[in-house]
Amino acid sequence: MKLTRRQVLRASAFIAGFLLASDPLRVKARPAKYSQVKFNPKEQRSLAVIGAGISGLCSAYLAAQAGFRVVVLEADQRYGGRSLTLRPSDSSYRDWWFKTYNPERLFEEMYVTTKQEASDSPAPAPEVANFDISKRQDNDKPVELYLNLGPGRIASIDTSLLSLCDELDVPLEPYIFKANNNLLSTEKFNNGEPVRWQEVHYSLIAELAELLDNAVREGLILKGYDQQRVLSILKHFGNLNSQGKTPEHLSVVGYVRDRGGWRTPWKVQQPLSLQEVINGEFVLPGKEPSMSFQSFLYLSNSIDWQPTLLQPVGGMDRIWQKLLLRPIPQQALLEPQRTRASRKTLVGDLVKLRSPVQSILNTPSGVRIEVAGRDQPLLVDACIVTVAPPLLGGTSSAQLTGESHSQRAIPAHMQIQTNLPDPIKTALSSVVMASAIKVGVQAKRRFWEEDNDIYGGISWTSQISRQIWYPSDSFMESTGVLTTAYNAGEEATEFGNFNREQRIEASAKGCETLHRTFRNNVHLNRSISIAWQHMPWQVGGFAADTFETQPEVYEAITDWPQGGILLAGDSASQMPGWQEGGVSAAQLAIRALVEGRRSNDPALYRS
């Protein structure tokens, strides 16, 4: 094949980047301990934390460790914020769970069976996790069932969160983001028939390697590089033959018939052509990676999704559940309450559920907080706020991502009035939020394992449901819980405007493009859906990468403290939507209070 000069130049740039990618990287170790603050017995200051999500609970935990007197005010009737995990409503399973994880049954609201969106949502009715309970094959314990409706994984670069898990003794296990047998489906490829990820990926690698091999053989000038060594790299990179060509059959894309014993007539899969991959629209230019179907082929290359990823054993909420049960100094109780005299004071004792904050006002002597249902205001020395920024902006709506410029109405009872400087309030109200949706269902059998040899990972469809997540635990058991839809951004806004039946149907249609017998293998009518932009006390799934997309806004919303008020939460981080953002922002907020520093002080960010 004769190459044009333009193709040769493009190939040259590709090879140069490929070779430079081998430069050694510096290794970074995670901190040995999450709570590095020292207890100060002379500390007399009081602190209110707004929100009992992971960032709020971490803020309270660290403040208590430092000697502050603390109260956490949570508007909702549950803990965890967006880290919401649903578990079976079955009473016997619930008893087993408490016996296993929380024998004293402390803070019983930590076990959640029901999700309910706001009254103005298109799907306002309660949705209950009516899962069938099955016994494990190797013992009499039940198969552990749960559905993570919020965060679903921990990146290996989430150093603060991993240190927290270590400190709290939260057992972790691998989370499989990508398995080679995961499926892809697009209307543009083979009439919508699903294809394995490995077939598309390794076929494309082989085609690109052959293209570059041809370029080198036809005279591409490689300044400073040994031509034969480059050809050797391309041969191994693309599994090319000695002539630099893609073999007619390529084992890395899989087998039509698997190998076996004796004289098994095994057969290797034929790779796809570059034109088939292009026409299938598995990759399209100009698409934002985390929001687009046309990016899934290489989404696992993103730093946040590179292996190894992890998850807590038993559900993502196990992190904040263990945090609730963490002992703290008794003096940390700002508002003493009746507890068992025989036990220690715990982080959970600091939390006041069903306590919506109405206003947070700086005063000459500290911070004055009005809480619905309280006769008297709460007076504290400082306040850390972990709610979504638009709730503090003084406006009745929040901007959502997308070209349609959708707005999320903020009801009056959710708005928190402040006397922050006007530029700060304007910035807070300007933070663009991303909608986020999920649907989950219990399977009657683990058909993805039995029929498709899929063990964990994510399959992708061009339907609006976009993804199906397979559980990374309980392999080969009798049942499991699938996430049958996940989307974020403008399409999630559209999906969230469906009623419950429409959401379930949309997720089923998406799953059927990947597994034709999907409906027969799940308890479809028991599916559970969530649209975070319609949840009480929330305005979306997460901030839409404010530090990148709205740098001036981000600079303003990370200018703290303002009087005695500070903002934490993942929205005040460079990792919105990730728990790492929330727990690292909490660390900085407490360090700023303890050391008397502002957010623009470089000393605050010492490693």
C-alpha cells in the first residue's frame, strides 16, 4: 500500500509519541494515615458541619480528632449523601446483615432499602429493593446483594480515600472496570449485533500497527531511532507477522471455537478491518470522554479508570458506615445526647438527621445557623459546608450541563441563605452541575457469566442507557445485582425526565442490544431507578469539572475561609463526582482551621 506524505507525517507523530511514552514515571506513595491532625486538649472552638455525606463525616471525624466540639446537620433522613447503597428489604436478610456488620445495631438508618425522589420528580414514588434472597453455594450465608446508586469504584490514585479505608479497616476487593469479553453494541455495526471489546480493540491495534509498519518500510524517517527496533516494537504491539502484516486469524481477538484437549478442532477469530471499526462508529472525534458512547473503547485508559480499581467488600456505603462507628474523644460532642454509658462516643453521635439548614450567617463572634424545627439558632465558631454549591448561591435554580441549557429548580426549602460576599455567592450559583442516572435490577441467574463468559466490567450500548455494570464479586453464585443503565450529562437529564416505567423500559432496551434474552433473566418489574438531579436535597450528580470548564468560578468557590465559613465536598475539588475529592477537601478544611491558613497559602498543600 502506497502512503501519501500526509499519512507518513501523521504516522511519524504517532510513533514519536509512542516511543516517548516509555519514559520512567515518578512513583508516589499514599499517606500512611488519613487523620494526620493532632489532638489539642486546649481546643475550645465549636464547629458545625453541613451534610452527612462522606466529606461531611470526614470533616467531623478530623475535627473531633483535633479537639473541636462538633455537630453535623443533615437535612435528609439518612446518612451518606450521594453514597447511597440499597439492600434487601427482607427482614431475615436485614438481621443477618446487622449481625455481621453492626451487632449493636447502632445508627440503624445506615441500612437503606428504599429510594424516593422529590415530589416534583417524574418518578416520585418510593422504590424498594425487593430482592430475592439466595444462599451461597459453599455455606449457609446469603449471597450478599446490594445496589450502589452513587459512587461505584475507587481509583488506585485515590490516595486519601485509600488511606481512610485503611485507617477504618474497610476491607477492599478488586473492582473490574473492563473485561475483554465485555460487549459493545452500536446500530452502525453488524446490524446492531453485539461484539466483544477485545475483537474491536485488538483488531484496531493490529490495523494501526500494520499501517505504521508500512510507513516505516516505505521510508518514514525516524530521526534518532533504530528502524529495526521500531519495527520489532510494532510487530509485538500489533501481533504482526514477519512481513509486518495482520494475520488472517488473530488469537488476541479471541476464538471462534476454544482450544481443548486431545484433537479439539479449535479455531481463531478473524480480526475486524479498520474500515469495519470506522464504519461501526466505535470512536468518533470531538466527544467528551466520560459522557460519550463513542469514547468507551478507550475509556479505561483514563487515569481515573486505569487498573487496579477497588471497591469495599459489601457495598460502597461500608466506608461511611465504618466512619459512623469510629470512636472519637467524648469532648467532641457539641450537643450532648443520651447514649449508652457502656460505650465510647462515636462519629455517628455527632450527626443530627432531619435537620435542614435554612441560613448560615457570619457574625462578629462566629457563625449563626438557622435550622428548621429548632427554636433557637445554633451559634458556633466555624462552619464547614459540604452541600452542592448552587444551594448557597441565593438563586432558585441551578444550571445543568448540555446544549439545551436545562435548569434544575431549587425549592425554597432547599435554599440556604448566607451573607457571603456577592462575588462568592455569584460563583456558587454559577457552578454547572451534571445530571446522573442509574438503573439496577436483580438477575434470576448470572446469565452474563454462564452465556458470555463475562466476569465483571462494563458493556456499552449506543442506546440512551449507555452501560451495563456486572458485579465484581460473588462469581458463579446463583444471582447478582446488575446496574442496567448509567449515564451523565445532557442525556441523563433526558433520561431523568422519564417516569419509572419509561426508565425501566429504556434500560431494558439497552441491555437487549447486548444480551438478547435479558428480559427473561431478570426481575424487570422490580428494577430501581434514580435520577440524582431529582433527589431531595440534591441538584445533580456532581459538578461538571468546574476547575477545568469554569476556572474563574472554581477560583472563587475555593477562596476560604470567608469569615468562619468554609466549603468542602467534592465540588470544591479537582475530582468532582469522586469520593477522593470530598475526603481530600475535608482534610484541607480542617487543616486550614487548625493552622489558621487560607486556601491560597502554599503551606496548606504540603505533602
